[in-house]
Amino acid sequence: MNGYLIKTHLICLLSDFSFKDYFVAAMKGSIYRENPSAMIVDITHDIPKYNILKGALVLRNVYRSFPDGTIFVAVVDPGVGSSRQPLIMRAGNHFFVGPDNGLLSLVLLEHSRADLFSIDIAALSPTISSTFHGRDIFAPIAAKLSMGIMPESLGSPFSDPVKLSFPRPKLYKNSILGKALCCDSFGNIQTNISARLLEGKNIKRVLFGGYCAFGISSCYEDGKDLDFTVLIDSSGFLEIASYKGSAAAKLENICDVDDLEIILEV
């Protein structure tokens, strides 16, 4: 992998900054100062504040949609300025730049081999803010990667990254127990039950929040006459949805959606 060549100048940004302040623009300016030819895509800047798991899930769900060589800058960083390490990760044919707080760990789980580097901040600007590493560390490092500079030149090998405690489904003889992970802007609830886990299984009923769905639907419209429909979402995980409505809103008066458990009878 040390001979890997950049195939694109594409840099994708993900953060919890929102667009209300100058933070996103400052990151882009930092990239363009290093590489005026960079192409920048905003994945989202609406990750809930400090929600590292949601950021990690969005990053995992989106990165495979981009071409080889794409550089992802992920900044959900409540520990900014502390002793946590700033990282570069090379996984598959993509690069990831962000804090070592678990934000990159769900991508890391999908790769049997990945190279990690602790960024050498001494090689960057001498005036690094202790509160804005997105602008002063992660953005310029991404720009350098986009110009073909290899991560080996930007940091030292790193072998012990922080990994999120990702809840795994529990498998029983006649059932699978999973839980809700996050909701999208439509109110669809993504769970930790993957389509791969369900291969070859006959799902009889899906139980959640006092409701019951019979089997798994193929599209949202299958549930147009029902309160809820259960299907496999675009990232390959079981999802609870409500046709032209919000499943999360319908359930929030009954249970805490963040603690919602899902039982699949097989």
C-alpha cells in the first residue's frame, strides 16, 4: 500500500459544526490555501453535537460511495486540544483524517488491514489553536494528501486507536435481539442488525416498542397502510420506517428511541 497513488483531489468533510458559524468555511479556506485545485464535498455538518457514534455511523455509511483516493475529514471532537491523537488512516483505497476518539473506528472494523499514522503537528503551522484542530490540523493534512504526499511523510505509525463500543446483535435459537442506533432526518430508525446477518433466515415477526411487523418489506410503500414498515436500508442494515411519516416521532411518546430494542422472530 505504500506505493498507492492518489487518483482524485476530492476531499469530503463531515462535522458537528453546522453552518451557523465560520468553522466550515475556515476549514475549506485552510484546504484551498494548501491546494487551490482541491474539490470539496460537504457530507454533513449537522451531526448532533459531540455525538461521536452518529458521526462514525454516517462516515461508515457514506465512504464507499466515493471514488478511490477520496480523502475524508471527520471532525466530531469534544476532546480537541487534549492528549488525544490526531490521526490519518488509510483503509482500502481511501484516506481518513480525524481525531483518535472512535470516530474512524467503524470504518476500521470493515477492513482486515488498515494503516494508521499519528500526525506530526510540528510540521504544521506554529500557531495551532487548541480549540480548532479541524482548521489547523485536519484540513491542511487532507490538502497535503490530496497533492500526493503520502501519510508516511506526515506522521508516525500508530497501532492502538480508540474503538467505539459498538453494540452487537444477540443471537438466540429462535430470535435475534438488536437495538436502534440512530435516526435520519426522515425519522427512519437504523438498527445494528445487518442484512448479512439475516441471510437465509425466515423472519416471521419484528417486535419493537409494543408494535409488531410481519416480515421485512422491500420498499417504503409496502407500509403505506401500516403504522410502521421494516426493511433493509441503503447501507445494508435493518430500518424501522413509517410511510410518509416519522417512525421516531411515532415512537417517542411510547419509549426512548435511543434505547429501543428490536426482536426478530425466526
